Amino acid sequence: MRVKMVVAYDGTNYRGWQVQPNGITIEEVLNRELTALLKEPVTVAGASRTDSGVHSLGNVAVFDTQTKMPADKIAFALNQRLPADIVVQGSCEVPADWHPRYQNSRKTYEYRILNRTFRMPARRFDTYFYHHRLDVERMRQAAAYLEGEHDFKSFCAVGAQVKTTVRTIYACTVERDGDLITIRVTGNGFLYNMVRIIAGTLIQVGGGMRKPEQMPEILAAADRDAAGPTAPACGLTMTGIEYDDEIDC
Amino acid sequence: MRVKMVVAYDGTNYRGWQVQPNGITIEEVLNRELTALLKEPVTVAGASRTDSGVHSLGNVAVFDTQTKMPADKIAFALNQRLPADIVVQGSCEVPADWHPRYQNSRKTYEYRILNRTFRMPARRFDTYFYHHRLDVERMRQAAAYLEGEHDFKSFCAVGAQVKTTVRTIYACTVERDGDLITIRVTGNGFLYNMVRIIAGTLIQVGGGMRKPEQMPEILAAADRDAAGPTAPACGLTMTGIEYDDEIDC
């Protein structure tokens, strides 16, 4: 059977999702522990290949298995083996051709900025600390220009290989709760470093270095140099993926 | 001059506040780094000697120094030397006889419970994970019995040496925000393990093992065995101390 899992992780100590030679990754730990648990070679396929240091509340992965363990019990059994910074949030059986990357979905990312005079130890792993006061209203105005279907080439890391840099952003909001600013972006897909470049650009707008009204020309430039810097990975969390189908685990 | 500091820390990797032979403590790190920064022997005196693994957003400490560095700049200079899990939130000069333990204050602690089916990696250091669904309304009813002046001997670790176990709790509230339950207690002082024993008892009430109406008899027993277990340190955060004076840093 094919099993879908929802996976939460603190990415601080990982070299991102995808298996690679230079360090431990989320995918690698899942493959290793599923293989040990199910006593057969298991390879997962993930929806979002999050970067080094990026977190998730609900990335999605599938794998095929011959096990007789009920699909919904696998999450509980696997969590007994996983380290404290990776926790599966549920598992269920899906059709044999269901793949987390090859169908319509709405992915949501949050970029969190701790905007205060002093760092706060408890938030050092899941926020980006930014000392200068940011104007959230300006950031909100700038964010609104990103909603809709656009060519986001200016917000894509140089060298990324993709067929098209056109994506649709369904919503891009900015909220302040005390010292914590959250940029929340929902879209049908994201280019490499896209949310971090959006965050880096909105921070420049919030800090007065750019005007909200400059966003259309940044998009139109279709040039990475037109946008702001790539904000640090630690502030980024993938919060979840909604699929059009009715599968819910 | 005497300098007051407000100190935030993630207590996960410390043996509590107070210097002791069996591991590194917050007080020890502050003494060491202040001594190096100010080039004279410095010893801090703290308001709350928090336990191993307990966190703080605003513990208070004072120290005496001959330095010519302005008191309010010490926080910034010290933070350059401190590890990422200890961050001073401000410093200011206080009268030479001002001591954080010997005057009226209102201390607030929060005990946070992550109450959901699966653990969440991002909250593993600052919450206590509790799987069974807790009834917050019952916990709130029980908490209300603790407000006011009472003998809290039932909520004090056995063996603690204190003149009196009478304390005043100004407010004890319980709130749920999604999966996160926060018990917030403000009082004029706390006995050893008092908030963690309150939390352990309220969890039993929330889980149906005790009734809210049992709280008066638990207090009346004046016996540690009458109350619930001591909830784990990781869920506890001292959030701040208010003093009657006008000093604010």
C-alpha cells in the first residue's frame, strides 16, 4: 500500500529535507527509521524539499510498503523511533498513484520576525530577530501586490532550474502580535528561496528602505537583483499543504 | 553603583539559576561574563532561583560595580558575550540598598501544556506535552480556589526550609489557545516547586482524576501528599516580576 504522512520538524539541526552527502536530512532520518520499523527498504517522497534550517508543521510525504501494520498506526510506531525534532502528525493509506508533488495543492508558509530591542532566547530557533522597528502597515501594502498570478523570477534564487517562474499566490498577509511579525503566504507552489526573498523584501519595505509601491516594478524586472535579500532560514516554517482531494490525515 | 538587570533565558541546558557544583547555571554564566566585561569580580543576586530546566522571560538580578560604563549600556555589552540562551533585556542603576528579594513584588509564572495527539517539535522545549484531552473549564474552577492568602504547604516540595508556607496568589487563570493550555499564576512569592505542583494538580482536575471542589481540602490538608504530582520543569516559565517602586528597566 501507499501511505501518506504529515511530518512536523524543527529544521535547526538538519541540512534540509532532501538526502544529500554533506549532512543529515529529514528525508534520510525518515527513510532510515521506516526501513528499521517496517523491516523492508523504504524510500519516502516529500511534497516540499525544504532548505537547511527551515521548519515544518505539516510537510507531506508518501512511501510504499508491504507491511500489515494499519496505515494509521504507523505514525505512532514511527514516532517512538524518531528524534524529538521530527514528529509525524498522522498517517493514512492513499491510492497507489497518489503523489504529494503531482497534483493541485495550496501550500502555506509563515516567515516570523521577532521585532524588538533584545533577542528572546525562547524564540531563537523559529524566528528571525530584527532589531529596527518595522512598519507592518507598509509591509501589508507591499504584500498585497504579490497576490495573484505573477512571474516571480525576481523572487527566485539565481541558478534554480524550473520550467516556468510563474506562480499564483492566493494570499500574502502580514500581522503583528506584540513583538512577533508573521508573514503568511499561501500559493500553488513556490520557487527556490521564494518566501525568504519575499520576506527579505518586505523587511526592507517595513524598515523604510523601499516603498510598497515599488513591488510591481520588482516583479516586472524579472531579475533576482531587483528584490531584497534572502531572509535567514530560521524564520521560515512550512505550516501545511491542502490538497483538492478528500484525503485527510 | 548597583545595577539591576532583567534576564531572559531558555533553561533547557542549565542546572537552574543558582551556582552549584553539579553543572552550569545561569548565575554562574552571568558572574563569569560580567567579571570579564567589567574587569572586576562581579557577583549577581537574583530574585528567583529558578530550578533546573525552568525558563524565564524576566528574572531580575542586581550586582555592584565600579565601572564607568553607563548602567543602561551594560545590557548591550553583556549580550555580546552571553550564549544565545541567555539574553539580558535591560539594565539600569538602582539605589545601593535595592535588592530584588527583599521588597514587595508580584511574580508571574506561566505553566504551558501542549495538549494534542502528537508532539510538536517546535514546542518541545517550552511546553509539557500531555496527550489526553484536558477540560480547561474544570481546571479554571479549581484554579480559582487557589486565589487569595492560603497556607500552601500542600503545594511545597517536601524538605524545603521556609519560615512560613503562607503565600498570597493574586490571580490563577487557565486559558486554552488551540492546542496550548496556559496556567498563569501571579503571587507575592512562591514556595519550592509550588507552581509545578499547582500545574500537576490542575492537570489531574482537567483529566477527570480529581474534582475542582477538592481544592479546599487539598489546601487544608497542609500535606504534600494531598496534592498532585510535580509537573515537569520544561513547561514552566517565569514571565516577570513587578516591584512597587518606579524603577523600570
